[in-house]
Amino acid sequence: MERCPGGPAAVAGGMERCPGGPAAVAGATLRALGACQRRLLALARRAGGEVLRVERRYGELRRPHLQRRGRLIEHIPGFWVTAFLNHPQLSALIDENDEEVFNYMRRLEVEEFEDMKSGYRIKFHFSDNPYFENSLVIKEFHLGTGGRPVSQSTPIRWKPGMELTSEAREPGAGGLHGPARSFFCWFSEHQNPTTDHIAEVLKDDVWPNPLQYFLVTDSESGENGLGDSDEENGGDSVVIVDGDDDDDDDDDVQEILEDDEGSDGDIEEIEEEEEEEEGQVVEAKEGGDG
């Protein structure tokens, strides 16, 4: 085939400088290529919709298990403060005063918006404590005007003389085990939500499996960058539970465990559906090859 004197531009423009076969063939190829690309884009949009549908479906399946997990965690004294202090990155941001506050933390929740894309919120639930009035503190990340990421938080209503953020030191004043400021300053930071490292750690690392950090041993803590001072602090992070409530707690836990016995059926149903979908994919592939 001869090269078109006008090059690609002449071919794309359908110029008569390539008479006969070459230009005609190239033009047909470009039209076919354009049609192929449009199909690929349509499939990409369809795939995005399918991914969203699957994420929503599995989000619904996870919800009751996350609720059970939350209720079980509330029966474990000092769960969240221990998990935070055992985390190699969060531990460096928590000072002794923060640790005392987190002793009163009952539950952590991460909620994604319904469309699974435009944002999420991180919820911290606290029992009555001497530091602030809030029982719930939220930091939310979402798309603002023009699609720009923004964040906002619940104002913390500190009790008189108990505010930790007013005593924040200058950045760089603290080392690995001496934070430059209180962890709770994070709730008022909204300058650059796209690079909020604490939010990423909580959402993508701690929330999916907090148990792994609660169960970290002393030796593993050392490997993660926690020192002897953290081990000493860990001994102070136990919340005393009134013994009169033990019987009620046992009943609640037993009820949760009984509810869990029926959850295996959900998992089996998911596995069966996945096998069926895989079989359909194989059949479609074999049909295409034929």
C-alpha cells in the first residue's frame, strides 16, 4: 500500500490527495476505530454502574455484621484507646491527655454516602466524660461547590478548663512519642481534605479491622515503632466497669452471638451466586470463541 502524500491529516480529513484505495481504506479504518472506541467508553460507563451496584450490595450485607461488631466492642473496656495506641501512625499523634479522653470512647463508625463516591463521615461516640459535652463528634468529607473536596466537623463543646486544643504546641515541638498538639485539633483542620492522612488511616486501615490493632502484643508494638512509654501508657488505658453490670453485659453478648449463628447463611448465598456468575462468564467466553 502506498503512503498517502499528505500524511495522517490528509487521511483523517478525507482529502483527495490520496486517490483510490489507500485513503479509502484508511478512512474506513478510522471510522471503525471510532466506533470501537465509543463502544469501549459505553462499556466503561456500564462497568462503573455495575461496580457501584456491587459495592452497594455488599455494603448492605456488611451493615448487620458491622453493627454486631460495634455492640461487641462496647463490652470490651478500653478497646478503642488500645487499638489507637497500638497503631504505628495514630500512636504518634496521641498524647497522655488525648489518651485519657479516648478511654471514654465507645464506638467508631465510618459511613459512606449513598452514592459511594461523593464523600463519607467518621463518627466518634463517647460516654459521659469530664472533658466535653458531646456524645458524638463527626468529621465529614464531601464534594463542595464545583466538585471541590471539603470537610467539616462537629464543634466540640469543651467543659470549663478542660479544652485540650487551646494548649497545642507549635508544630515540630513534639517527637514520635510527644505530639506537637492534641489529636483533637484534627477536628478543626479543613485546609486540605484531599491529603487528610488521619482520615485515610481511620477509614482504610483501622475501620476495616480494628481487632488486629487491639490484639497487638508488646513485642509487635515495639516493631511498629511504639516504645516502652506506650507500654506503660497501655496499662493506664483500662476503663473500670461496674461489676453490677456484668450479668447484663453477658446477656447482651450472648444475644449477639446467637444472632451471628444465622449469618453463615448469608455468606453461603454470596458464594453460590459468585459461582453462578463465574459459570455464566465461562459460558459466554466459550460461546464467543466458537
